[in-house]
Amino acid sequence: MSMSSKLILETEVDPELDVILVQGSVAEKYSGGTKKYRDLVTEKELAYTETEKGKKMRVSKSIVETITSAGGRYLERVEIGGETYYKAIGKKDAIKKTSDALRKARKKRVKKTAQGAASLLALANAAQPATATATTTNTPPSQAPVLDTDTNIISVYDLVDLTRSAD
């Protein structure tokens, strides 16, 4: 770090406006500007993902502009001699870091979606009977209700046929 960079004391940080650039669970302890930034990244991640490559930077710029137009700064933590200081980064670096955050948010969403889908599939498989067949002897096999194993759906008409056969 060059000595020309102005260090910002912790008391000079505006927690309601400034974004502290930290990763992982450490970011969760910050509220105000940092939380607003995380929320914007989460909110705009899908738009970023679906935007064509040459235009993704617009999404990142819009997040940076939202923060800076409100008076917020993008700050990195700097430890010197056991003391914590902050250093403001420029707009170009803020946009780059925001693009990184949007990509990480996508990976997190995809992983969470995959885990959720796997859990639902496990629940569906556990609840699904081994076989689904009609209980009536006078229903030809070609007309027997069929459980769609992809969706676990039996039509209402099939259920009516099943209940009639139980009488």
C-alpha cells in the first residue's frame, strides 16, 4: 500500500452509508450500508446472470451508483500494528468487486437451489409408494390410474376411479 492512500479511522466510517468490503460470515455482522449492498447484490444477481456478457458491467455499475449517490464509500479493512483502519477504493475497483460479488451470489444460489431440490426429491421418494396400481379387478390395465413418477401426480379422475373401486 502506498503511503499516499488516506487511511480512515474506524470513527470516521459511516456505518449507515459505507460498504465494508469483507467476505464470508464476517460480512453478516455489518448492517447499514454493507447490508444494503449485500441486499442489492442478492436482488440483482439473477439480472446479472441473465444479461449478455458485454452488458453485465451495467448491473455492477448500477449497484455502485446506488451506494455512492447516497454518499456511501467502498472501504477495505487495513490492519497496521494491531489497529484497524479503512481505505476507500475507487469506483473502478468497486465495480470489479461488485461483479465478483454477483458471480459469488450466483454460485451460492445455484448451490442452495441444488440442495433444496435434492431434499425435495428425497422427501418425494420417501413418500412415494413402491408401485401405484388400480385396486379394481374390472378396470383393464390400459385404463388403470398411473402415478407419474416424474411429478408424483395422479389425476383427479384416476382418484375417483380408485375410490369407486374401493366401495
